[in-house]
Amino acid sequence: MSSESFETQRAALADVVAIPVTPFAEDGSVDQDAHRALLRRLLDAGITTLTPNGNTGEFYALSPEERRLVTELTVDEAGGRANLLVGVGHDVPTAVACARHARELGAGMVMVHQPVHPYVSQGGWIDYHRAIASAVPELGVVPYIRNAQLSGERLAELADACPNVIGVKYAVPDAAKFAAFARDAGLERFVWVAGLAEPYAPSYFSAGATGFTSGLVNVAPAVSLNMIEALRSGDYPAAMKVWEQIRRFEELRAANGSADNVTVVKEALASLGLCRREVRPPSRELSEAGRAEVAAIAAGWSI
């Protein structure tokens, strides 16, 4: 497929890339009705890019069957109203099978989770992504980079072999490193998505990002959309007003090595009566004091 064919996907990445939560029912299974309702809420708010099976969706706590179910529910509920960036990962055969499943359902892109492995060489990182990207040449492929050791030149090498690698979710918490990495890889060659969400979006946009991921968007879509509108117009003071508005919520999510990253989002949704608060281990529910603080923040957003 020619690079022109990926223009729709590239445009979809230069936006608020929503990472939906996966709500659980009382019996611990995926709550399909609540999941659909939360997806409709995002779509009705104007969100047009969704990542089923992202980290905020508890990707690593879902079974293979549940990950397929989440993809199917999202494709069905989006019904052409949104572009889908389906999260895939684990071992290569599993990732390839999930990518092909996404393709069969009509999704246009896959996001490849950072390999969770104690030994990752830069050449092996290329081999891993190349095996997945070459199995689905019709899909746009977006590596999720959390590895600060990886060089921009290595990403360029991957895209030389796989032209369907069209964007990057960059999640190394270092704006200077991001600026250098993007320029070493090719600033115009890829769509750069700030993978650490709203707190990092202003600094990453100033260095060349044009989209950002969001878990907060599950709770307050308008807040995330306000930030991207400000960033697109180059109005950094307005973007930083949104930053101040969401700062405490995101600090709670990031504390203790992001221990409560998903928990805080689900707690906010629970406080609004939109889904149950349950998360799966190794995540854990908040204390009563934590719940009260999150509920107060969500209430303050006048959702």
C-alpha cells in the first residue's frame, strides 16, 4: 500500500487518541453494556480516534478472549464514527494474530505495545516490530515507545523495511529526548503522538508532536478536546490553563510509578455513576480518602 493510502490514519493520530477503560461486571467479567455506553459517550463528545486494548484498558490483565471481545465491541460500537488503533503485543505470534483479527474487523491501525521482556536489544526491537508490521501491510502500525535506550535511527531503519510504520506513540518522560529522537528518526516522516497524555502534551507539541493519548478523556472528553484545540492553534497559555485544571488528577495517576493510573480513571467514572470501580491485579482500588479526592476533582469539572 502506498504512503498516500495511510493519510486517513495519519490524520487520525494527530488528534486526541482516546484509550478507553475496560469496565468489569460484578462477576469480574467484561461489562459489555457499560463498555458500549462509555464508548458512545466518547463518540458523542466528538472523539474520533480510539485505542481498544491500551494500557488504560488494562491490556495486560485481559485474557486473549477478552482482548478480542474488547476489539469487537469497539469496532461494532464505533460503526465507522471513529478510527481504531488496536493495541497488540506479547509474543510475536500472539501480536500477529491480534493484528490480523483487527484487520478482519475493519480496523485501520494497530499500536504495538512496548515489548515486556527483561532483555531488549535495539536490533531485536526492530525484528519484533518488523515481524508484526510485515504481517499486516495494509494496516498503519504505531510502535509504543517507552524505552529510553532506543535511538531515532533505529526507528527510521524499521520504517525503511516496513513503510506501514506511520506514527509513534512516544512515552519516554523527557521532552528534550523526544525532540532529538523525533528529529533523528524523521520529524515529518512519522506522526508523533505524545504517549504520556495531557501532562506532557504541551512540551511535546512544542517539539513536534501533533497528537496525544488520553485516559482522562474517559471522564471528561471536553477537557481533552479543549487542550488539543489550544495546542493546534499554538495557544500555549490556554493549553497550560487546561494543564492546571487536570494537574492533580494526573499526579494521582502518575504517583508511585503509575500504580493507580487506571484506578483513578475508573474511580472518577464510578463517582459519576458510569461504571464500576473494580480493577484487576496488579492494579488495586483506592483508599476511601483517595476516592473522595478523585470524586471531588471529577465533580469540579462540571461533567
